[in-house]
Amino acid sequence: MKTFLESISAGVLITIGGAVFLACDNRYMGAVFFSVALLCICYKGYALFTGRIGYFVKDHTAKNVKNLVICLFGNLLATFLLGMLLRFAIPAMGETAGVLCASKLEQQIISTLIRAFFCGILMYLAVSIYKEKNTVVAILFCVPVFILAGFEHSIADMFYFGASGIFDVKVVYFMLAVIAGNSLGGMLLPLLGGAWKKDE
């Protein structure tokens, strides 16, 4: 229950980050302001799937797998439902999300997977550097970088789709590709680091 509530809390903050991104006419400013979500998540210790999946490499116990599944479910549930709520409250935001999501669904699945893979790398870096070096510098740079580069973040994307009002089976395939890409990207550097240490 603790993990679930923390994942809902993280979903609330990602919703706020996604909302400010959609509300900004200047995408560069929107990308910068989105970082408030991950900043607050890290400071509060909430459960964000894209920030935790990289640590699966070191901790792949049944308990951790269960917590990751709960974390992902809570993140997706919160962002999708809150996205629908904001579409109702701020119709203009829903229209902007609709345009954004329509373009996302035009991507080939392999393109989505690759974009999500690189986002996963950046999210692992942002969170791990915060934890290891006690600095938010990586968060302030990694978040705008993944947005401006056009990379895909599964939890943010779920908010956008909730706000868009698009209900299509293509969304399911898209989200599965993004989750897979984020997971693989998040685990890349820990895997490489572990292999390097073994060779020493």
C-alpha cells in the first residue's frame, strides 16, 4: 500500500509537469518547467517507475518486482485519470494534448521504442546522480533534454493520452513500446557498470 500511494503521488506530480508543458507556448520553457515534477518526486521520495527501474539490475528479488509493477500501475492510473480531469477542466489543454498524441501515434513502434530507450537512460542518470551526489543538476538538465530531443516518457505520455481524449488500441501498443524502451534504457548503464566492475 505504501508503494501504491507513493506511486499515485508521483503520478500527481508528473501530471502537473505535463500540464505546465502543455500550457506553455514556448516549448523550451515548458521543458524546463516540467522538471519541477521530478525535482519534487526525488525530494519527497515518491515512487516513479522510470526513476526506479534501473535499480532492478542490482535488486531483482520478487519483492522488488512486485513493487515495480505496483509503482507502474499507480503512476499510469494517476496520470491517465488526472489527464481526463484536466481535459474537462481546461478544454484548451485537452486540444493541445490531442495534437501531440496524434503525432505520437504516427510513429513506427521501433521509433517509439528507441525514443523511450534514450529517455530511460536520462531518467536513470537524473535520479542516480541525485541520490549519489546529492545534487539536482542532472534533473534540471536531463528532463528538458529528453523532452526537447523528442524522447518518450511512459508516465508523462499516459497523462497526455488521458488529456487528449484519444481512446484507440494503438495507444496500448504505443504505451507498451514506451514502457519497454524506458525499462531497457534505464537498465543499460547499471548493466554496463556491473559488467565493467566484474572485468576489473
